Amino acid sequence: MKKILQKTVLVSAVGFATLSVQKVMATDNSQVSSNSSSISTSKESSSNNSVIYDSQSEEKKENSSESQSVLEDSATLKQNTEIGPGYYATKKLTTRSLLTRTDTQGFINNIRAGAIAGWNKYGVLPSVSGAQAILESSWGQSLLATDANNLFGIKGEYNGQFSIMPTQEFVNGQYITVNAKFRKYPSWNESIEDHGDFLASNSRYNNLLHVTDYKKVTRLLQSDGYATAPTYATSLNRIIEQYHLYDWDNSVIDVNSADLNAASVEGNKIHIKGWHVNSKAANQQNSFLFLLDANTKAEVKRYRIQRKDRQDVKNTFPNVTTALNSGFDEEIPVTDDMYGRKFVVMSRYSGDVNGNSNNTDYLFNNVISFPDSTASHLDTFKIANNKIEITGWHASTASRTAQSSYLILMNASNGQEYKRYKITRNARPDVQAAVPYIYNSLNSGFKLEIPITSDMHGKTFKVISRYASQDNGQGSLSNANFDQTIGLNENISSINDGWMDAHMLHVRGWHAIDDIANKPYHTLIFMDANTNSELSRTTVTNTQRPDVQQAYPNIANSLNSGFSADINLTAKMKGKKIYVLSRYSKTANPNQDFIDSRLSRDISTFSTNENAENVGNIDELISNGATLKARGWHAANATKGKQYHFLILMDRNSNQEIKRVKVTNEKRTDVRAAVPYLYNSLNSGFNTDIPITNDLKGRYIYVISRYTSDSAGNKDAVDYLGNRTALIK
């Protein structure tokens, strides 16, 4: 390690005077070690070590010759890394007034040009270079500063000029004193500029180059190891602030920085919040915000604003005098001409009251968008209580000039208008919350009930919401075409129960149609499944079926779609497989203008003679939520030798087996009385409760009764198809 020893008084900006020994700085790119045992091999090396100078030995130096710019001393040197990169005495200090000690303003004026040149050439902030020069040279009063204009103790030659002064090198474990060259500058300005070259040439300090915040630069100097004193950055900051050295920064750094914290449409206002720092703002006292077209950047609107305090910005840009008053937080009214467009924001400082000259602008990239001038949704489009119910909303910027609002019912099959209905829009706060940027979002709702008339049946409809320029709905300004359709031609039916006893045929079910207004008469026709010839017919009066309405709410007569019929079992019906047609007709004559639906399950009958071999009945098939009660009987001559009896639960919709249960027969004297000629008629009954499992819930089921000689119930079977169905809840 090399050290230069000189007698001087260091008077810092924090108001203390101390006897110092100036530290030698390196000019090459070598990394400086803090290890005191390292040896410098470079001609222009540096040391991070300081020493305490024994003031008792100082008196010996006063008689030494300085005519050759050489200072000799044999004093003992000790390390001191506490105060900056110089060497400072710590004993027998003499405190003196800063103002009486030196011409501070004169020194500042003399080094300003060099500090600014260091910024322009190397990117070292002028205020920091100046503060270091003050602190390191004790206001230019160190011997090296006065003799060689060397404010930082940089070794070597400058344009061939140097001064020789003693310094120490650490060799073979001990310090030896040698004479060394130190750069000699024409003036302090060259010294401070050359110091900038030193920092720029040393990669250790690359992170502080071109940084414009002096507090950050001083912090980096300390953390990068320029000085080990924990107060080094604080001392520099105090000098900068006390002597306003940050004005140097403002004079060379054209700060024009900004950030947009918020740019959004909120209801019928645009909220714009942020800040814009401009180093020229002190001379541009008029502030504006602009909305520019996002594509062309052409001005759309400008707003004169009053800047707001932003302490956070001031903390980030402490050397910009107007940073504190750089904020803006504005709510700009949304006007009609903004809809359907995209904008960007520009902040402007201007020397002109109208903002047309002497301007500094900052253009933000954030896009404020009014992406859709129209939005809509159809909430409800259904048939209920013989009416078409329509609810929804349609928000459009076109509504601001609309004379009227309409809902238009369209024939979906040919695209032609069926009828239009003038409406009054209702309030929809939920829509306003979802699309606040659309002009009439709050009052965009619609609700309409249209009675179903006879001419609607057999048709399928769509709906259009319209804002129109004319009171009759003509002159469309904005249409919302909804894709959802509703048909008035539904024709759905089902048989729930179909069975017979010795004298009667019984059938229960439902048949729902849309065209009930045109076809109010209901007839059941019983058909031979083999010949498709009619066997019998009966007129029925419909009954309520809330379950059907719940399943098919859009069908006109779903609530009153039920039927129940009991007809005499005639001779020509016995022994036949029968299906049922449910017919609605326009008149009492069911053969004219009718609509049919074949019920989903056939009914098998038997004859009351000894030739009948396989008959039965499901007396009960009831679910109580926990169990399914199945009670009935099944008699057949073929059951002889078939000792196993199963009930098989079938899915009515898929006709697939769900599960099967084995049952034990019981006596049925009523069955014996009715069909005494059948083999097992007396012991043909069954009565069982089947636990309801998850695979049964929600299904319509029917039952097959099976006799078989197979213990698994899969072969050699005699089946009877049950005549009841049940919905498992």
C-alpha cells in the first residue's frame, strides 16, 4: 500500500476541523483491496486505508522544505478507515470557523466547470464531484491541492506534469517510505474532471455513472468502497444541500420524467392520476393534460390543471426544484364524441397561458379505451302462462339521440318481422357497474310480456332490441340481435301408467303442445300395435301437471297437460298389444285439424279364458325418498319349475336395467278369484320395499316381474312388463 503524508486542516461541511493526511487515489481499473497486507504494484495504485497521524511529530515537519513540493516525515502511521478516502489526524485538533478558514464560494465557483465537465464526459454527477472535492481537499487547502491543484491525491502525471511527495508502501510485512509522483493540474477544474475519469475507468463505480439522484450516487460511492466511513454519504449530502450544489445538476440534466398511476373510465368520468417532473417547469408555470387520438396522436381535448403535491416524487427527484408540485389527479367528464374511440394522455408544462408555446411534453403509452359503443344481453325469453316473457338489457351510445325504444319479435324461420312493441327502458345498476363507459348503461333494461295469440302457434321467434331515430321505430340507430329462439310448435307427451284389470283399461299421462289455443279438444285413441287399426277412443278433460310445467316451462299448456282415462275392455281389445295416440283438435270432431302424439309405452291386455298364460299388475310403485315400494302380482302357467322371482327396475327413458331384487311371493286370493286357471295365481303376489340408492335418484323407472330357474335371473325367464312408472326423488 502507498500513502502520502501531508499536514493540512480538513474543514468539512458538517462544521468540524481536523488535521488530515491526504489519501492517494488510483487512476487505473484495478480493484482496491481493504486488506492492509496487500501490496500495490501499479504506478497509480490506491489505498482504502487511512492512518492516524501523531500530532507530536507534526511539529517536526513545519521546518521541512516545501520548495521542491516534497514533504518528508518519519512519523508513525496508523490505519484509520473512518473518515473518507483521506488520512486524518485525530489528536490535538484545532477547530476553526469555516468562513474564516477559506473562501467557500470562491472555491465552489472555481470547481464548478470541472464538475460539469466530469458529468458531460464521464457521467459523474456534478454535485457529488464538487462535494467530494470540498471534503477530500479541505476546501482546496491541502498541501497537494495548493501545490499541485490535486484535490483527490491521484498519482502519476497529468500532461507530463507532476509533484513528488513522500508516501508509504507496504512491503514484506512493513511500511517503507518512498517519494512518488502525484498528478499536477493546471487548475482545480482539471483535477475534478480527471477524478470523473478515475470513477468511470474503475468498473467498481459503473453503477453510479449517469445517475441523476445525488443521494443515490453518494450511497453507491460508500457501498462501492470509495470510503469506509459509515457517515461518508451523509457528509457529502450535507455539503450538497448546504451549498445548493444540486443546482449544478439542474443546470446540466434535463429531467423530463413521468408516470401515469391511473387512467380509467369510471362511470361518466375519466380518472387520470399521475405525475410529471420537468427540470424546466420553474419557467413553464402553466400545466395541461391532453387527450390525443391513440392512433393519430392528434389532439382531441386539452384541460388546464393545477398541479398537486407529490412528496414521493420529490424524494425520487430531490434535485429538481419543482418535483414536489408535479402531481395531477383529475376527473374528466365523458362526452358523446368520446364513445367508440381510444385515447392516450399527454402532460404539458408551458410558458404560454394557452399552452401553445415554450412547451415540455410527456406522452404516456397507456390507452384509455371505449371499446364497445353497444353491449346487450337477453336474460329471459320464455313462455309462461300463455305469454312470451322477455327481459334483458341493451346499452348503446346511440341512445343519446334516440327518439324511441322498441322490442321487435322476428319470425326465426324467414327472418321477417312479426310485430314490434314500443317500450320504456328501466334502470339496471348492474349493467352500469359492468359497462360504465356506455352512455345509457344505467337505463338500458327492458321487460315485456306478449300474450300468445292463435297466429303465433307453429312459429319460432327471435327478438331484437332497437334504439330508433323515429317515434314509430324506424330509422334504426342501434340494433341488438339476440340469437336465442323460442318455438310455439312444441308437441311432447308421455304415458305414466297403463294397465288393465278384468273389465277396464286404465291409462295416465300427459301431452303438452304450444298450439293449445287453436286445438283445445283432447281425445285418446287406442290402437292395435300389430295392425295399426283403431280399437277405441275417448274424450278427456285435461288436469294440472305442475311437474310437467317445471320440466317444460316454455310449452303453452304444460301446466294443464295431464290426462286420466278408464275405458271398458272390449272383446276386440283383449289379448292385444295396444298403443295410445293423444290427439288435440281444433273442433269437437277429432278427425279435423288435429295434432297427434304417440304415447311412449304400449299396453298389453289378456283374455279372461284358460288360454291366458302370463298376466300381472303393479298395484303400487311409490317412492318416499328412502325406499321404493313395489306391490303387485304376476301369474303365469309357465312359472312351474321357475322357483326364482325377481323385480327388475328399468330406466323409462333408456329402457336399460338399473338393478334387480329377489322377492318372496305371497298369497293373493283376489288374483286366484280372477284367474283361477293360472298355475301360481294364489301365490302370485309380491310386496317389497327397495332402498333408494344414488343410481336411482332422479329417474323415471318401471318394473319387470320375472320368474326364472336361474339363480342369477338371466335365462329361462317369464317376464311381465309392469304398468306403472315412478319418479325417484
